[in-house]
Amino acid sequence: MAARVTRRDFLNGVAIGAGGILLQGCGGDIDASTKIPLGAPTKFTPPDPADYYPPTLTGMRGSHDGSFEVAHDLAWRGQKPAQYQALDEHYDLVVVGAGMSGLAAAFFYRKKMGPDARILILDNHDDFGGHAKRNEFHQDGRMMLSLGGAQNLESPSSYSEVAGGLMNDIGIDDVFVAAMAVNTPDNMALAGKLDADNGVSLPGPDGHVTISGNWNAAMYGGEGYEKTVRALPISSNEQDILIDYFGGKRDFLDGLSLSEKWDYVNSVSYNRFLLERVGLDENTLPIMNAIIIHLSGFSGWNLTVLEAIGNGASGIKAMGWLGKAAAKVGGVFLESLVEVRMFPDGNASVARLLVQKLIPDVAPDMKGPEDVAVARFDYSALDRDNQGTRLRLNSTVVGVREVDGEHLEVDYVQHGKALRVTAEHSVLACYNNLIPHLCPEMSEPQKEGLSYGVKTPFVYANIQLDNGRAYSKLNATLFQCPYDPFQWVSMAPNLTIGGYEPPRGPDDPMVVFMMHSPMNQTTSQDGSGRDQLRMGRHVIYSTPFASYEQQIREQLQSMLGEHGFDHERDIRAITVNRIPHGYAYPYLALDDPKWEEGQAPHEIGRAQFGRISIANTDSEAIALMDAAFDAAWRAVQEQT
């Protein structure tokens, strides 16, 4: 099970590696008239500050204060309440976790068992969606959206029958996916337009040196790459090496036989290859790592050469004729197979569609995906006692156990109160590592399986700017910033999807989307990739909002200052989405053995436990939304 480069990883990596492959035309034959016409901007009234509406909250979000303390007391110190107030509530199904897998489990269960099924979904956060959180800003009658977590639909045409069926049920069918492609601007690199202008920005003596054009294409030897590399503020020697490497001007595995090359790329870290075979200086590694650190969650120290290239790193053309042939074949035949589709608030729109299907009263007038981005959600409708499905936020589950083989007791803490409900069945759609603490009666092998993987930490920040004038002068929508705390900086998705109207020009207010990974990129450290993930998680938990705010202000001022930007004047609001438990652990060739079929930790850990089943991306060892759906289906089938 180690070294698992999925088909989707490989297609994306090879297609990118072909040197700036264009993705135009992937969406099917939809007439351009499906694009939303531009009339007068729609005016939005901000939510009443007195209403409970988490998407507009700023400051520290994601794993916010109040969402993790109870779980940490349980997992770290074995502490939980001794007494619980038993509520007069009995459910057919209690789902722990309102992320994609939890919402899908509730959806599948109700679809199979009927609308009269009594379902309770419990989540420790103040908003639903798991990693798929919505960040919403308002200014002068305009609403602006951005990603608070999970970003996009990856190759939805390749989803399983089950996952694809769920997407159809909530309205995201082939026709709508094709319309998403039409309504995605050609300049939106964040939304998968690999031919869009995207740049690189490196600190210089007088602020950042920012280079636009198509930096991704340059990294794979695309047109004009030599000129781009020469503009980088690094030594001429490093530039020479990068030009040879990006352009495939020599075989950096020369002297190895074909079989030796295969062994090498499967057993040596990408960064070690860059240092020892390519000859780059250690200080140049962040330039090579910036793309993979967010696409995979790991730096080049944790991935083999093959894994790194499968996750988007450059280098396929620098391995002799075989690599060049693979890149050429990739460009010709794989172009139409790589699909990235995105809502303006990322997969939060998918979560909203699921919630509205489960609890129609939250948005009774919403039609579906065509207006999901702009529909007003009434959070007070989530947990009413007169409906079949209830979603209860700010509720951290601390115990799930079977009683006399007849039913389950589910204990949780909400706003300091220890409460208990009963259920016939439960699906645990939370973090794998927490489950052994919720169900201490499990066997030791199953607990070990559940505890094996470590999720990838990251931070997504959104910054509301008074206007987009300075940013527009950068001449690209997305930039890699290898040496900065936030390694990716992008315009928030400017997509006319779900009824949303993005900023129409530089005079409009805008949102800047920034991504931070705490993973080590330069010096190799002792310990496994899982150790690195744990250290990164500690960094995120120990960094206060004020520190992130300072980093954001300094980085944007350095990038935009020469274009008239003043962070004290132009920044209206900052939202930092702290996600210590992010992508599911995928297994790494450098660290993990090759288990027999059915014996990998995630497979042992996800075994049905009486009236309890497990559904999350951890249980599939794949950090993709459709894997969450597939896991939810399996769990519901086990319980029904």
C-alpha cells in the first residue's frame, strides 16, 4: 500500500509536466451563452450581526477556539465528564462529524431508509462542512466569497457510480459540470486553468521580485522559460542548473540503467535528488517545493522522485528519453482527462447542497447548484425537533458505546454541558485518531490501525481588500511565494457559478486567498513524514492569530507596495482558517511498508464495530471528496 500514486495524481502530474498543457475544452460542448450576463451588480444585505451565521466571522477560524479543547482533553489526558444529562432523544442514526463524509452518510441513510428516518449529526465546530468551509465578506452592497478549506472537484467524471450518483442527486450532473467549465475564467489558475498566467514572487532587497507569465509552464520547460528563470533573484549558477533541469537539456539520471532509474525514483526523496543529482543548492529547494507542498501536503523530503512528479513537481523531462516520451504522450492523450471544477466558496457549496437536501428549511427557496453560492442559509433551522434530520453544531462527541447489544449511547459536550442521546446505529465520520478514545472497547489492532495515519496540517487565509487596483498590476491571478510564510497567493475564485457575481474590475473590493504549509522544505530532519506532520500541526496550534496577521500584512505589503498598496489602509478584514487535521494520510514509499490487500492500517481501522461504522477520507487513505462519499456509502451499507 505504500507509494500509492493514484491514477488521478499521475494524470495531473504528467499533464502538468508536459509543459503548460492547455485544459480548454475539457467541459464539453456547452454554448458560451450559458455564461451569466453582466447587468447591474446585485446588491446583498449583510446578515444581521445578531443572527448566528458563521461564514462571515473573521479572525481565527477553522479549528477555532472552542472546537478542539474537549477532544484534546480526551485524547491527551483521558479526561471527559463523569456524568451526562440524558436527553429524551432517540435516533435511528447518529453521525459524528458534519464534514463531507458525515453529510453523505446522513444523505445515503435517509435515501435508503426513507424520509421518516430520525438522524442526528453532531459536529464540534460552529459551522458544518468539515474542511469545506465558506468565508463570506460584505462591502458596499457586494458579497465576496472565498475558500475556507477544501477547494475543488477533481475529475468528477471519474467518480465511482456511488459518488457520481450523489453528485447527480444534489444537481451537480454532467451538464452542470460542463457549465462550470464555461463559467470559469481563463485567467483563474487556482481553478485549474493551467494555461492561465501565474507567477512567482521572491523576496528581494527592495521588496518582492514578482514575475508574471506562466510560471508553472516555465517549470516544465514551456515557451520562454529561460528568460523567466534569468529574472529570478538567485545566483547565475542556480539559474543555469534550473534552465538545464526545466528544459530537459540533460539526463540527470545519466549512468543508470532503466531498471536502476526506476529503483532510484521509487526510493530516493525528491529533494535529495535535486541536491545530489541535479546539483541545486539547498536554498533553492523551496522554489521546487512550493507547488507540491500544497497539492500533496508534503515537501520534497517526504516524497520519492516519482511521488513528487505524480503530485505536480517538475522533472519528468530531466530523466532522459523515457521522461521526455512520457511528457509528450501525456500532453497528447491525457489533456482531456484532467478536470478541475470549483465553486466560488470551494466545496462549501457541495456541503450546502447536501445540508439543504437533508434539512430543506435552512434555505427553502434555494433551487440547487445554480444558486447555492448566493442562497441565504438560516442556521436556526439546523436543529429543530420537528424534522427528521437534525444538525447540532458546537457538540464534541466523547463516547459512543453499545448497551446490552440493543442500542447505542452517544455522549457529547456542548457549550460546557455533558449530554447523552441514544441511537440504533452510528457512523463515525470524524478524525480516525480520535475514534479509539470514543470507543475504548475496540480491539488493540483496530485502535492501532486507526491511530497510524497523521493528517496534513495547513492554513488558508482570506484577506478582504478595499479594492483590487494594486493586485491587478501583478498581471496574474496566482503566485507561488516559496520563501514566504504563505507559499501561495491568489485572487479568490472569480467564478460566475452558483449565482455568484465576483469583482468586475480593479476598482471593486476583492479577496486575496493565501495558503500556508508548516512543513519543512529546506534542511532534512530525522523522523518520518508522519513525524513532520505532527511537528507542523504543533506549529499551527501554537501560532496565534496576531502572528498570522503580521505575516500576511508584511508579505502583501512587500508584494504590492510598489503598486500603491498600503496594508493599513487597504485591508478591511482577515480570516485565518487553521486546519491542523487536514488531508488524509496517503502512505509514503520512504516510510511505509507494502501491506497485503486488506492489511493496511486504514483497512483494519475501518472495520465495522457492531452498531458502529467508520466513514472518512482517513478510512480510504485518499484526501479526495469522492473518497469521502464512497466511505459514507460503505458505512451505511454496513449498518443497514
